[in-house]
Amino acid sequence: MGEIVQRRKAAGLSQAQLANRVRYQPSYLSKAERGLLGVPSQSLVAAIDAELNAGGVLVELRSHAWLEDKGGQAGVIWRGAQEEVDITDRRQLIVGGGAVAVGPAAAAALPVVPASSDAPASSGRPAPSSAPGVPAPRSGPTGPPAPSRIDLSGRWWTSWQTFRDGAEVQSSQEVSVAQSGEVLHIEAVSRGLALEDGGYLWSGELRVFDNEVVMGWYAAVDGPVRSKGTLFLSLHPHGDRLTGRWVGLSYDGLFIEGWGAMARSEEATVTLIDRLKKQFPKVA
């Protein structure tokens, strides 16, 4: 968005300075300014608009750009997130919540795999036709059909139940996910919290197992921060959200853990974390 560049320069700020003020990676802001991200996220543009005192002009421009691009870049929309999560049972909660409304472009890309509470998630699932470059499903005596791979690439929101000096802190961060086969390379592009409040940038590598479980590691990439650990997340059959636990080294010490969630909107992740804490109050 050229308007961001013009207003940033008028304010006498470099990309790195503005990125630090809005708590995003400089490289991510650079991509947004050059149009490499398509339509920038609402959260990024809103933060820049506020920082540059644009009075909502940048947010409005972003909204117009999003409407023009609607359908190709709309992604997954979760309407009524709180109501949907409230009606889920225990098993649905573990895999991420209730039903969602999926945008046309996303619906075409995501295979619909029905879940069964009476059998392991990998048994008896119908598999859609293989996409180009994806091995054909196994059949016959060698085993049941293999589930088609869900594409998790793109921009996501994450929320984490963390702790600082014994007090609970909940942070939300935007992340970028690049998928290669079953391997996910994940990178936080915003801190969520200021550095002095415990926020930090991190990256990691995860692996998808049977389109059902995602697990791996993460580590801080900010120099003075030592935080690192492991992630265990359950993937919803729709492929649009994950919920689970993190455990690792944090500001408060070793073996700290909490709930975590990933979805296509910040609202959805916050709702999922709140619901997890209500459903399992003794797990901390």
C-alpha cells in the first residue's frame, strides 16, 4: 500500500522504526508495503493507522482493497465464534470447536472429512481425489485409504496462555505458515505484547500426523529471549483451527505450560482459549 509508505516517510520513520512501534517484523512490514502479501491483515493496517495518526484512512483503504479482492484472498471466516464454541461437547473442543462458515475459495481447497467419536480418526474416512503432486491414497490389503493432505499454508492467528511473575497473561500473535509435505515452518510476524512485557518473536517447525495431530518445537528469535519449547495441537477436520498445549522454558522458568490455539482470525483464537480454560479449569 503506497499510502503507508508516504505517511511513514512523512512521519520521518524508517521501516524498522515503524515495525518496532507496531510490534511487527520489519521484513513483514516491508512485504506489506511492496504488495507481496496481497491485502495486508486488518490488525497490521489498524496498528499502522493508529501509529501514524491516519484517522482511519488506511483502515478504510484496506477495506476497499479487501472487498475488491474478496473471494481470492478472503480466507476462512468464522461468524458467531462465541456461540459456536459454547455448544461444542468435550470431544469437539479438543479438536477445535464447533462448525464454521467457510469462504468459497477456502471451501474448494479444504477436503471435508467427517469425524467419528466411535473410531480412531484415521479409520474409515473417505478420502477425496488426490491433488497434483500428492501420492494416491493407499487401498486394498496394504491398509485403509490415506487421508488427503490439508494445506495449512498462509497467515494465521495464534493465542497463548502464558505467565509472567506467576500472573497469567494471554497474548495473540499473527504468524506465517509455509508447508512442505507434512512439515510446517511457522514464524511469528508480530510480538503481541511489548518486549518489556514479555512479548517476543519466534519460529519453529511442526509436523502433521494423519491430518489429526500437529506437533513440533518453537524457539525465540529475539536475541535476549531464551524461551523455547514444544507444541502439541489437535487439528480440526475442516483444517481451519488447532487447539492444544505448549510446554517449555519461559520467563517464569522451566517446564511452564499453557493452552494454545490457532485459527484464521484473532477473535476465534481468543474464544477458543477462553473456552478451553472454562472447560478445563484445573489444567494450568
